[in-house]
Amino acid sequence: MRIVHVVTLVSDDGAYGGPTSVATGQLEECAARGHEVTLVSLWRGRSRAPERVGSVPLRTRPARALLPGGVTGLMHPLLVRDLWRCMGGADVVHIHAGRDLVSLTALAVAVLRRKRFFAQTHGMVESRRGAVARLFDRLYVPLLRRARGCLVLTEREHRAVAEVIGPAGPPLLRLPNGVRPDRGGTVPRHRRHGRQVLFLARLHPHKRPEAFVRMAELVHHKVPDARFTLFGADGGSLRSVLRLIAGGRLGEFVRYGGALTHAEALRVQARAAVYVLPSVSEAFPMALLEALSAGTPVVCTDGCRIADELARRGAAIVTDGSPRALADAVCEVLTDEGRRAALVEAGHRAVAEVFSIHTVAARLEEIYRDPEYS
């Protein structure tokens, strides 16, 4: 099959996060299965756009802010032509659809091209009451309803999307995120026993990086040699994070390391002693799955929508998200080698049995080929 995926933004700082990682991971695995794949997106970075993301051919244009609102208002006029041409030769189109101009344009082009397309919403499509959102949805929702299927991550997302698109919408199909299983052999075992505690996500209020800094201060009292680094693009919280570090005189053991490319993020993650995700609400965090795959113990909150599955499997320490609970969990991992080893092994099993990209791609291939959605 000739498969075209559309995602809003590819960047050198990973600012768009999960949807981009999901799209490239799915396409890499589809290519390994013999399909011809293309990713269409905007590009934002300090250098020219790469021709490929990993092994995936990339067709892109520089991101321009046509409207206010961060990623939502990004677009480039010539991307419309790229979408038209790429979709013309596609057997199936897969749009990683948020509420933004690129997604809206891709849905419109797919409909005008009379292409068989699927939408994957990544937890980004929920009911909104604002006047701007209602106006946008007058165009967006009818196009979304034209999809052959809408791919959702969790039962909660199923309900949210169903509320937005109504009974006239396409079937809602469950598809988890997936990562490539990795037994962590690229990092020597002794390098996994350090004291580096990692935050790797956008510095956005939703991700709660301030809670990570407060947690770090508490852990330092019990494990003085632990070191804490925050990596990620600024999503609005960097200033408050830096104020907390400076105000608490924590700079000796807490630092902000800037944004990373995806390849850099994977290397940093694999070398960390603990990965901490303080977010209060996460649909299906890719960075968390990548930590599990890399053999890095995970501490998260019960606001993560796969927390119950992870807790049931013993694959992560799930907390209520308070700095004290996060600190207790991190101290447990840093000081109890048996607990650490059990988390690593359970994390590998969870990836192999539930969150493997091989399983996800096989399911995706079934969906693409199913005559019910043709």
C-alpha cells in the first residue's frame, strides 16, 4: 500500500511531542512491512528540514504563524499543494488530527480528493465551549465525520470524541500507542545505576514541571547525590521553573537542559536513573513508553490514563502527583535496587505484551485493509 500520514509539526526541539513520535513510529513499522510511506508536515527548526525522519520520507514546508494560538495557527500556503499531490497517489491517508489549521486543511484536501482516510486524535479533540472553538468546529467537525474511522487511545477519549462528532460520525476504533521493544543493550548496565532523575516533556502547566522541581528539593534531603534535569521546549512554564530553582537556591542539583531532538531525548532517557512524569492528565504519553522500553524506571501520576494498566503490571510507581508522593517514589527507586530491577523487568514485559509498535502496526494494517472501512 501507499500510505500517507499527516501530522501538524515536525521540529528539532520535539515541541509537538507525542503525535509526531507516533506518526513516525507507525510509518517506520509500516515501511518495514513493505509499504510505501510518506509523512507530510510543517517544519520548524534552526536548520533546513531533513529529507527523512528516521527512515520515513518527509515532505514539509516551513511553519508560519498565520493565526495566534501557538501550534494551532501554524500553516504554510504551499503545504496545501503538497497535501494535494501526496494524497493523490495514496491508497490510504492517515491524519493525526488536532484542532489546528494543518489538520483542518488535511481533512479538507482528503475529502476533496475523495480519499479513504482515517483520523487519529491523540486526546486533542474534546468538547469546548468558547466562541472561537465553536466557530472552528463548524468547519472541522463535518470534515472529521467523513473519515472512514477515528482512532482513539482510551475509553475516555472514545467518549470525548463521540460527544464532539455525534452519532453521525465514523466508527471509533481503539488503537494504543506503541514503541519498539528495546532491552536497553545500547547503554552499559553500570550507567543505569547513577542518580540522574529526568523530566522530559514540554514545560507546560499541563505537565507540571514545577512539581518536579519541588520534588527534587525533597529528594535532595534524603539522597544528596541525586541530580535533576528538566529537558523540553518551553510551553509557558520555563520562567516559573527557573524562578523556583533560583529562589530555592537549587541550582547545584537542579538544572534546565533545554529542548532535545528525538534522538537526543532517547539517549538521555536511556541513561537516567528515573523518569518522572508529573502531569495531571495524559492520554497516552510516548515519552513514558519510551522510558519503559529503554529500561528506565518510571514514576507517574494517577492522572495518566494508562496508569491503572502500569500499576497492575508493576511497570511504574503511580502516585497522586503531589511533590511529596513523587519524592517518596523517586527515593524508593534510587535506594532499593530490588525495586528498581522489578520495575525495569515489568516495564519491558508491558512494552512487549501491550505497547509494542509491532502489535500496533499489525492492528493498523488490519484497519487499513478491512473492507468494512473501505
